[in-house]
Amino acid sequence: GVSLVPYYEQAELIKQATWTVKKALLQGAVLVIIVLFCFLGNFRSAFIVSLALPLCALISIIFMRLMGISANLMSLGGIAIGIGMLGDGAIVMVENIYRHLNANVDNTLRKKSDIIFESAKEVSRPIIFSIIIIITVFLPIFSLEGVEGKMFSPMAFTLCFALFGSLIVAVVAAPALCTYLLKAGRYKEFIVVTKLKEIYRPWLVWAISNRKKVLWGVLIAFVCSISLVPLLGTEFIPTLEEG
């Protein structure tokens, strides 16, 4: 008789590849959460910002379902690429609310909800503009056609979905969570942030005092980086080790 023995099967390769992306996504999320807890220096604030990551991923997955985009290497890679950007808006929002709550700890006449509302309104516009600008950068990818469009459009879609989710979380969900979780108290800056400020402040003063030198340095670095572009190798996709 004749027996069919699989010689080459892509199913296992696809499973390993998607698992690699999922693992990178989980590792990135864990690292982001650890950094948040270290630098915000407040458990409640860090917890609120940490919630932005799964909420943004959930919103992105909902839109993927509505758009008929499968969970492939490129679509999951889009979320993995943006994992560090998804909490930016929430960080700005929560930190500003936390700072205002601590600044008004002795003022018992102002309601907590009023302070949070004013703090949120203060930074809402910069947050909205910054996220919209990032989304706009990826819009040209949607115009790609052929093989390039098939490869990169899922990544651009999922990344934009996740960033849109981060906008909703930062402007709507974060202030609402702050009303329940944050409390007014004496602000104590985390020691890591204090040390970094001590290092950064002299450099900032020097840069402001030597604006021309800084601008010339940036211009020279830009020209040098452009001159290195012709030396880079080019290929359609990197070599894939398929075993």
C-alpha cells in the first residue's frame, strides 16, 4: 500500500511564530507595568495606568473582529509594537490628577470630583492631539497595495485601533477610575524619579544655555544618519529559519 508521510507542514511553524509574538506581547506588557510601578511611585496610580493595556488590547480585538482581521503575525505584531505607547495618555492624565489632588489636600472646600474634572480638562487636549498625530503617521500604510498592503495593513489597523482605545481610556476611563481609587495626600516623589531629576536638571540648564551648540549637534547627527542609509542592505523579507 501507499502511505502519506508529511514532509513539510506549515501549521507548526505558524503556531510557533504566533506564540512568539504573543509571548513578546505579554513580556512587553509585564515590563511596562513594572516600570509604571517603579516610576509613578504610587500603587493606585500605577494600577489605573496598568488597566489601560488590557483595555486597549480588548478594544483593538473588538475592532479586528468587526473588520474581519485575523490574529496573525502582523496584526498581533501591531499591538506588540504599540504596547509601550498605549499607556502614555493615561500616564499624563493620572499623574496630573494625582498632582492636583495632593496640591489641594488642605483645601476642604473643593470637591474631589471638581479637582479631577479640572485636572482632566487641563491635559485632555494635548493627549488627544498627541495620539491623533501618532495615528496619522500610520495612515500612508493604508494606501499600500499588492503584497505590501496585505503584509502591513493588518499591523497598521490593529496599532491604530489600540491607539484609539488608549485615547478613550486616557480621556474617559482614567478620570472615572481616579474618582474611586485616588485619594488626596501628601505627595512623596519616588526616589528613582528624584535621582533622575538630579541628573537631568544640569543637562537641561546646559542645553538651554547653549542652544546653538545643541542645534548644531542635532543637525550633524541627522546628516550623519542620512549618510548611512545607502550603506544599509536591502531585502524583501529576512531569511526565515523553518527547520
